Amino acid sequence: MQFRYDADPAPLGLDREAFNLQVKQLVTRLEALVVPGSEAEA
């Protein structure tokens, strides 16, 4: 992908905190599926 080499890239407006929260929630759900007895299992 060549986007990172652009001289003046447009700002993406990414909310890193929101993405980190989504990733944490995803990992928690995956652990509940993969790890028996995980506290995330409901």
C-alpha cells in the first residue's frame, strides 16, 4: 500500500481509544469461546 508514502496525507480522524476498546471487547469474547471457564463467558 502506497498511502503512507504520500507527501501530504489527509488526516484519517481515527479514534485510537475507541478502537482499543473494541479490540479489548473482541478479545474478551474470543477468550470466552476458546478458554473454558473464562470469566467473560455468560
